[in-house]
Amino acid sequence: MQRRCTRLGSTAAALAVTALLAGGCRNGNGSASGDKPQTIAQPVIEGVDVAPDTDRVDLDLPTFSDPTNVTNPLFPVSKQKSVLLLGHVDGKPFRTEVTLLPETRIIEWQGRRVETLVSQYVAYLDGRIEEVAYDYYAQDDAGAVWYFGEDVVDFRGGVIYTSQGTWTAGKDGPAAMIMSAHPQVGDVWRTENIPGLAFEEITVKAVDQTLDGPLGPVEGGLVVEELHADNTTEDKTFAPGYGEFLTTAGGDVEALALAVPTDALSGPAPTELVTLERGVRSVFDAAGIGDWQAAQATVRRMAAGWKTAGVELPDRLGPQLNEALGAVAAGVGGRNAHQTREAAIDVARWSLDLQLRHRPVAAIDLARFDLWAAQLLVDAAAGDAPAVNGDAFTLDYIRDRIQHTLKDADRTRVNTELDELATAVADEDLAAATDAARRLRMTVAELS
């Protein structure tokens, strides 16, 4: 979900659990029996203009026989390995990476043990870690997908400042429907349903819409309005094969840029993309030692090669890549090491995003891991301790996405080096952090 619009502040005081009701009206959530379904006890919501229960499709207690096999096309979490969303929040660039992790989690709710998928959500605001969440999902027997909670942390200045919004079904309140099996105009469900902690209510506005996708039109789109605890609303769209597709609220935008396997292509990554990534890595190294002649020569070769490249660029990725390439050239031209290295990392990151269509997700995440170690070197050289701290956190979270692909000895090595880095960062020893990051990059190079 678009996290920045779901956190509850002082307005949450208007929500109180004053009673529990057990009434239900519509069977749209997955009760498998032909008998009258058991209903989910509902908290009473005060101070929010919620829809009447007669419109809701999430009141009947669902059953879960095969909960991790998600077939719902509008929320295909078990099929999607990696999703990239881009946009802006508060006028700053906003980037979200969503990754399905290999493990599952058992959550007890309504006297049942339900196996849930674990999806990692990492958001960056203006290039820095902003929020991380581990979300838990399961599909019921009728095809609706349910949200069983999230473990969430928000960052400021490279440090964790709150975990508000963390909740678990059964412990803090009921599980919530995240996507109906067969949405119809006028249907209502609550995607979070814990007053004072996490609350959102969806109303379906349109179905079977044609959406402007990252690589062309996408049929079968769903348009909804999402109500928040402070009575504000935002529009969201969902698309088959993609899930959450576009969020707009108060001028902020989060839009899907790429998803695999939906946008995956067979065959190796285009040579031009690989060459571009390797080129900017060379520029990064040359700028670090002040070899501007080598950096300039590499930039010229990159510019000439990219100008003639015929790589298909999704609408939400092409402009960013070209802008970053211009920033590299400007940094080299001005012999500005910091600008050059920052821009080189950006170009490499956009190139990796595009290579995601061709290469295994874990391989891309390993390369992203290396880029964040490189970012830590840049921030340490600038004496920016808060940024270094955030970089170390980011490395920890990306580690969760790659460690299952490593051999035991390699995993131990990476974890040991991350621990050494964490110790240096905690001690605010930027020199030691720099050495640890360099060792980590050497290890990644060997693993690659």
C-alpha cells in the first residue's frame, strides 16, 4: 500500500473500539459452505464517514485451504517476484521496491493457523531509506486476498524513529481483505480495520478499465477510492498481473514502473544496458581516485553507445536514466567527485531496474546491494554520518532478499562483514565503516 497515507497521527484519537458487532450482510469473502456463514466481529468506527455494512463484502469469515497460492489477478502477490514503483511525495522523488520473500509465516486468527506469504516493502524518499515493511498475505477459498498484518519501521535521518502501524491479525484485531475475489462497482471492504492503529476502507468506483501501463495499455483495471482515518480519501488503481498500480493523493503519486514476471522477457539483458552499467562503475572508480582523463573517455564511449542503442525504455524509467547520464557527464566535466559518483550510482541503479526484465531477481538485488555499499563509501567520504547509518540499514534489508540464494559459507561471510560494518557505524567510525564497505564490495564481486 501507499504507506505515507496510511500512518495514523492525532486524528486516530477519533477512532475508538466502543463495541464489537457480529453482523454481516454480503457473502463476498470466501465462505466455502452453503450454510449461513460465520461473520467477523467488527469494531465500531467513530468520527469517520464509513460505508454502511450493506455495501461491504468482507464481513463473512473466510476459509483458507491453500492460502499461499494466490490466483487473484488484481493482487498476484504469490506470482510477482519483484515490483518497482516510482513517483513523488512532498515534491521529492519516491521509489518503492516490493519483493516476495521465500519464507512464509503462520498467523493464528479466529482459532485457525493460516500460512501467509511474506512480502518486503522498501520505500526511498529523495534517494534515502524512508520505510520498510514486511507484509503478510493469504488468499481464501473464494479467491479474495487477505492482509494479516505488517511489521513496519519508518526512518528519519538514517535512523528508526517509529514502528507505529505494526499490527498482527488475531493479536491486534481482525485480518482485513486487501482484494475482493470479484470486485463490483459499489463494493466496499476494509484493507486495514484496527481503529486507532491502522484503518483504510475501499469503495469500488469502476471495473474493467483500460490503464496506461509501463509498456502499453493494460486491460481489466480496477479503480477504487480509499478512505482514511482522518476522512481524507485517495484514488487507487489495480491492474491484472500487477496489483497496486497507481496511487494519487494530495498531489503525491506512486506509480508502477515495472513488475516481473509480468514484464519479463526471455533472453539475456541487452548488451547496451550491461555496457552502460559497467561503464558507470568504471567512472565511479576513476572519480574516486581523481583520474578524470579516464572518466572523461569512458563517459564519451558511454554517450556514443547509448545514443545508438535500441533498448525499449518503460515510460517511467527512461527519463530518469537519461537524466542521470547527463548528471554523470556534468560531474565529470566539472571534476566534481561527489556529484560524479552519486550520478554513476543512479545510472547503474536505473540500468539494473531495466535488466530486471531479463535477469534473475536475486542477481539484480545482489548488484543493488553492491551499489548501496558504494553509496556508503560516497557518504562516508562526505562525512555524512546519518546517511551512512541509513545506508547500513538499507544493506541489512536487501540482505534479506539475497541470503537464501547464497551458499552457507558465503552467507556467513556476508553476515559477518555486515556485522563489522554495523559496529563501525554504531561507533561513528567512518574510516572503519569505509574499510568494511570496501571489503563487502570485494565479497560481492567474488559472488557475482
